[in-house]
Amino acid sequence: MEKLNPKSTDELKNYPFNLSIPSFYVDINRCSDRLSTDAERLFASKKDSQLWTLQFDPIIKEGDKRSVQLIRLKGSTQLTSFLKAVGPTAVFSIRQNFSWSSLQISEDLRQLFASQEVHPNFLDVVHVFGEKTEPVEESFSTFFCHPISQSRTVNLDSFSANDGYEIGYNIKYVTGHGRSFLRDPYSIRDTGVYHKYRRDSTAGEFCCWILIHASDALEERFRHAFQASKETRCVLQFQVHAMVLLSVSENWRGYINYLEESFRKLRERGFLTNIKGPTAEGDIEADFSDIRSLQVLADKLCQLCHILGLNVQFELLLSGFACRILVPTTLHDSYKIMASPSSSKNDVIEQFLEEYADMKAGLKALAEHVGQQCEEKLREADIAAIVTSRQKSEVSLRKKLSTRNEDFNRGEGYKDKNDIFQDISDLAGVRIALYFPNHSERVKEIIATRVGHEPYQIKWLQTV
């Protein structure tokens, strides 16, 4: 089932009805009704509507950093003009004046989401924000990742990363609120993130990012990161999520230190107070307010554990998606697409190593993910083992390629990158060291049946 391609502004405002998605997968009517019901709480007025976006200046010379500016789009007219000229990468930021106020964009959000064909699941993230006019679930967290396919059918076991993917989530972070009249200098806030990567043979590659209530620091990191055009090519932008995670993790240690210091002061008041009352000038006297402060602190600690647990769970889901879906298929496809004949054996190796530098992070994540799975399955089977993982270093890989190149294909050497990819089977690997050699057959069976369904091959290496 193909998506509609809306052309008029009226059609763009008809989001999410402009999307063609099977009804058993998403309830479009419910999504639209909920958006309309929450409109007063979520959106600014038409005259106050504004949106921020990154504007990319053309690159004068390949390899140079490009100029990237954060600009404001006021009203639907400027938004419409910008959307008509959007490039291969688009980054939008929807702000709030305060964490409890409505978004700064009006219902032009429908136009933005329709033009970028944003998956309706991201509306669950949108509803986290807006004016707090009623009790809200502060601990709500959501994450989705979908492959893009013509049929819109999600089948992770047979998915090919060629078409692309959509990812959306909200993640919590802590920051100083700057309000001097509050005793606690920190507040916990949400950031919403949407990322689409689309690739096809005719239109090429395209990436779209939508941030909701991002901190000033995160917006600046986006602007700075996208100055490096080579490192932020569409196919490599998945790694930007790591930057997001690092950014929202920066202040947690300071907040935890603050809570520890608060607990230390309360503990001192409790231990140093004479239960019979003060007997000398300067004695500490605990009162009911200390008990109340201790309860507040306990609630904050419980909230902290819950939120950090949600963030960790989300990071594991994101890592699993990257390793299970993106890394294996993208690596294999990239070699097939980029392979080209070369007249020099050394040229092929150098080209391969250049591409390998971009793949190291993905290979490392893949190896760690598989290692964790092996460790978990062996623990369930009560088998003692040491599991380690690694990706091959560039120095080691260069040495191995140079040696094998001389004998490959009866001395003709590597003709293209596909030859290298087929010849080298240990770009990333997991090593399992057993305490008892007689466990080896059981380990082979466990990995082959419980881990081997993943989209990578198992090659047994005999070690003496």
C-alpha cells in the first residue's frame, strides 16, 4: 500500500488522514480525535505560532565544514515556503516557553507532520507536552521503531534496511530550573525525538528529525554536529541518537549528588538531636518538618530509580533495534552497493578501510549485543563461562588484508570490497571461554537454537 503524496495546503492540514496505513495497525480516527481534543492544551494561537529549524548552507569544498544556522519560521506561510525547498536532511525543533505551557507551534503541526509523513505513533510523544491543566502521568515513556516498506507491514524477521526506518521516543533528563524561590534547584523534564531515514533508488536518501522541548544545549549540539557533512550523511545519522543520549545524561550525576547531600544533612540532624530536647545553646533539634523532608526525599529517590530504569530500558531497545535490524543488513547491503572494480589491489584495501572506519561503532554495538545474548542464555542453562566481544581494530585488519590479498583468488587478489567482505569473517566476534570443555556441545546447541535465529551467521572456530 503506497502513501499518498499530498500537494495542497488543505491536504497537508488533513494529517493523519493523508497517510495510508492499514487500519489494523493504527486507528487514524482515534489519533485525529485525540489531537483535536487536546488542541487547546497543546497548541499556541495562529498569530503566535513559530517553529525552529536548521538551515544548511551549501558546501563550498568537499571535506569542509558547512555553515548551519538555527532559524525561526513564523506562521504557516514561512513554514509552507520552507517545506517546498527542504533538502535531504531536515531538522525541526518545537519549543515550549515553560515545561508546563503549551507548545509554541499552532495546529500547523499537522502540516509539518503531513509533509514529512510522520508516523501517528509519534503523537503519543506529542501528548506528553502541552499545558498541564489536569493530572498527567509524569513517568510516561514510549518508544517505537518501524521499518519503512511499501506495504507498511512490520515484519522484523524479514525486514531489509534498504527502505529505511522511523524511530520516535520521549526521554527524561534533569536540569537546573533557575527559580531561586524553590529549595530543590533541579527539575525533571522530557524531550521528544522523531527520526526518519528513507532511501530509494530514484529519490535517493532523506532524513527528517523533529525535536520537542529540546534543551538549548541539545539544539546547539545538533547545529554543531551537522556542520560536519561527511560524518552526518543520511545513512550515518542513526549515531546521532547516541549524541542525544549523552546530552540528556549529563546532569544526572549532579542531581544524585544533590540528593545524597540532602540525605546526609537529614541524617546528621537525626543522629545529633537529643531525644530529650536541646540541653545547650547550639544543639540541633529535629522536628516534624524533618520527617516531611525525609518523605519528600524518599519519593524523589523512588522517582529517580523509576525514571533511570525507563531510560535504560529505552536505550536497550534502541540498541537492540540497531543491532538486530540496521547493522547486519546495512553492512551487507553497503558492500554490495559500494563495490566497484579497481585496477590496484592496494586501492581496494584502502577503500575498504576507509569505509570500515565508519562501521566500527556499529560492529562494536553488534558484537556487544550478541555477547549479552550469549551470556544470558548460558546463565539460564547454568553453564559457567567468560563471554567477551570485540570488533577488529584497523591496524589488525590492515595487516590481515595485506597478507591474505597475496593468495586470494589464486594470486589475483581482491577485485572489490565484496571479495573482502566474503573473505574476512571476523570483523566482529564473540569469544566464549568455558571452564569445562565437556560443555562445548551444549553451548553449540544453545547458541544455534536460541541465538542463531538472529540475522547473522555463526561460524565455529576450533581453538586448541
